[in-house]
Amino acid sequence: MTSSATDRHEGFSAEERAAMKDHAQELKKAARKASKEEKAAEAERDVLAKIAEMQGSDRIMAERLHAIVAAVAPGLAPKLWYGMPAYALDGKVVCFFQSAEKFKSRYAMLGFSDQAQLDEGPMWPAYYALTEVTAEVEERIAALVKRAVG
């Protein structure tokens, strides 16, 4: 009997399973009855708490991203998405941060969903690797977020 590619598939990694569990908890919390203002305040507290749990450069970059989004796109609402900070418009995630530590990656990522208005012809980037947030990087992030929300 020969082994196929599917025989070697090990399923989701521990990090992916943890992210899915986080997302299930986020969905349960969102379904809870509360006023829109209460949910928004709780979502912001959750994002800030998640950022505070991060280590080293991940925390610094997530803090800077949070401040940039709040400054240039105040219409985006912070929320957790798969256990990571994200920013949504009308409940739909537009951009998000992925820590390097949580996903055991060599760099953190700033990602944009299909809700972001970043289209440039038939192909454009939707993820950006982050190793630090310099003044130049802050300007690029601000420009991308502004463009993403239109």
C-alpha cells in the first residue's frame, strides 16, 4: 500500500486550533445581549488586553497599529478576530494584526481582508510583514488604512 499526500496530513497546528477556539469565544461574546455601546467598549477593552499580553516587539507594534488606526480611521471598530487585534467597519473586519509569537513566525503581519479597498488592477498585496514600526512604516500603515476604508 502506498501513502498519499492525504495520509501525511496532520491536521491543524496547535496555534491554528487555539485561534479557532478564540474565534468561537469571540462569536459567543458577540451574540450576548448588550447595547451597541457596551459591546463596543468591551471589544476595545478586549483588544487592549490582548495587546498588553503580547511580548516585546509584537506588543510595541500592535500598540502602534492600534494608535494609527484610531487616529486615521476612527470609524473602524476594534475587535478580536481569531484572538488577534482587528478593526472592522459595520461588523466586517478590514484589517488585523498577527503576532509573530502566537503563530511562531519570524515576523508579525498586518493583514487586510477583502473588505479593504486596496485593489490595484488584477493583483495587490493583502499582507505586510512587520519587524518594527518606524516613522516611515507608520506613514505607510496610515496611508494603507485610510485607503482601505475609502
